[in-house]
Amino acid sequence: MQEEQFVIGLDFGTDSVRSVIIRTCDGKEVSSSVFNFPRWRDGLFCNPAINQFRQHPLDYIEGLKETICSCLKNAGPSVAKSVKAISIDTTGSTPVAVNKEGTPLALLGGLEEDENAMFVLWKDHTAVKEAEEINLHSKKFPGNYLRYVGGVYSSEWFWAKLLHVLRKDEKVRNNCFSWVEHCDWIPFLLTGGTHVSQMKRSRCAAGHKALWAEEFGGLPPDEFFSSLDPLLKGFTKKLFSKTYTSDEPAGKLSREWAERLGLTANVVVGVGAFDAHMGAVGGQIEPYYLSKVMGTSTCDILVAPVNEVEGALVGGICGQVTGSVIPGMIGMEAGQSAFGDTYAWFRNILSWPLNLLYNSSLIDSTIADKLIQEATDKIIKELSLAAEALPLEISNELSVDWLNGRRTPDANQLLKACISGLNLGTDAP
């Protein structure tokens, strides 16, 4: 009887990393584990008032080890020797400044507490000014280097974040050799890369967020960036020209990581990609079927055969890239900058008065904790059920869900949300 084989998948989300072990013969999930990022949970290195959201690489490293080891322990001792491959996806664009060796600067002495030396999370909007400068600057160039990203560059993306960090932090600027996406760094880490030039860059990340295109022969020319700001001069040479689709290997698991995880050094590590694009693959996306991947934000993914797109450009979306989702297909991305985040915000707004229970003379703090937790857990569900029963009328309240700016159409993180049509007859549902 043929030996059973297994693969490991890791999904790095906004709040946590999740690992699964899958049996290859039938796709059965054998084991799973979740690790909540401790520094992120404590709000370290973040400032929501200015839309600054940073994550420490130690959260990723600790979560990677903890979840895989937990999965293997739960799966049983016979599984580890039969694991053949590991692949990862991450949020994005979530880049970080690294040195020549490809080490994030927050892992180096003297920069451990510097928020600009950490991963700049997808929903960090501190680079709004830089994104607008890129949009205006692009009009000076006949090549239209924004044409494959919907014609509008976003503050959530690779180059805007790089320019913002270089301008903001002299110490990081002096130590930054290259700029790396989270989904590229994890495979590089697992394979034991020793120089950033060895890193295999994801087609998905490069095409949708970093202006890479086959038609450009790689990235836009240095002149495009150096004339925007001299701080970017020469950066394209420190980055990449070639990209890789996610059906390709990044390499083999290093001996160091094989020992740390309890696996063999023959495990293949796949090229990384973004969570939503790989979520669409997991949802068995087919040409012209829209896949909605919903988490802290939403991403809408569509694929179409290359020969059927025939050079057509879709304005206002987050890119169209050959092979970013499925090899041989154009991957198209759209979405909104908040989804789960909006529900969490709404729940927290509505549940604020419950904190008054801590001042109650009728119950102690232990009972108050339990009551607050119970009510908070039920608010969204119960309101949803009550709202669902209401008749749909022309005079109903309306909301615009731009609580974290607008991703599509035409990215604009300065936009705000609103609820209109409120009157004295409006109740909670």
C-alpha cells in the first residue's frame, strides 16, 4: 500500500497565523492550529489615530513554529516524516525593510522597538501622501506604469510604504538594503536564505502591489522612481526583475528549520502569495466566477484566460496580473479596506455602555466581566437577526462602508464612512 503523504499550509492573517496539515490523497484536514500574535494583540507599535499598523517579525516567527509543532503533535508521530511540502500565504501588501542578508531590521540590535523597522501591515495608511505623489507623478510618463493596477496607486501598497518609511526614519533609511513582502520573506526564512538576492519574489505580490509587469520587462525604470524622490534612486537594482508563480518551489526546508519543526530537510517550500488570491484557489475559482474572500477586509478575485482578455484594461481595480492566482490566467483583484474590522468597530461602539457594569453596586467585577463578554459576543448576531426581519423600504437608512477608506473603485484611503436617513423612528436593528 502506498505511503500516505501530507502537506502543510500556513495562512498569516491580520490577527493570527493558522496552520493546517492536509492528506494529499483526498484533501482531508488532519490537524490545525491557531496562534494569536501577542505583540499585535497588545497594540504594540500601532497608532490607530494616524492609521499606523505595524507587526513585529517575532510574532510571525513564534506563530510559525508554534502552529506547525502543535499540528504535528496533534497529528501523531508518523505524520512528520511523511510531510512533503509547505506553502504559505500572507496579508499584503505587508512589506518590511531588510539588510543584505534579508533580515528584517527589527531583528537587529538597536532597531527592535522601531516601528519603521517592522512589517507595515496591509491596512497601514500612513503613506497616503506618498501614494498621491505616485499618482500625480505617473502622469508625466508616457508608459502609464499604473495601467495594470487600475490606474490608481494605493497607500496600502509596496512603493508608497517604502517611500514613507525612508522619509520618516533616518536610522531605518541608513540600514535598509532592500524592501521585502511578508509572503516572500517567510519562504526565504524557511529555506535558509543568506542574501536577499536569493529571494524568490511572488508574482502575486509584485504584480498587484509593486508595479511589476511582464510588459515592462520587470519593474518600471529607475528614472520613474528617482525622479519622484532621490531617496528611491537605485532601489530597483536592490529589488527584483524576475517573479515566480505559486506552483513553483522556493527551495527545500533548511536543516535549522527542519530541526526546529521536527520535519525532514527534504520538505519542499512553495513560493508565497497573498491570502485572498490563494483563498480563491481554495474556493476552486473558475474563469469569470467572482470569488469573495472575507476577513478583516474583503478581496474580490476573478480569473480569466490570458487569450480572452486580449489587452483589455479594467480601471479602478487593484491589478490584473498573469499567474497571480492560477498559472496561465489573468488574476484580477478588487475589494474593500474593511469588513470584519467594521463589525468589530460597530460591536465596540455599541457595547461601550456595558463598561458601566464595573461601577455597579449590584454585582462584582467577575460577574461584570462575564455579562459584558456574553452581551458583546451576541450583539452582532442578535442585531442581524432582528434587522433581517425588517421590511425593505425606500426610506430605509443607508450606510457607506468606507470606515478604513476605499479600496475599489479607485483607491482613496482619505474617504470616510457615513450612515444616512436616520430619524427618531430609527431603532437599533
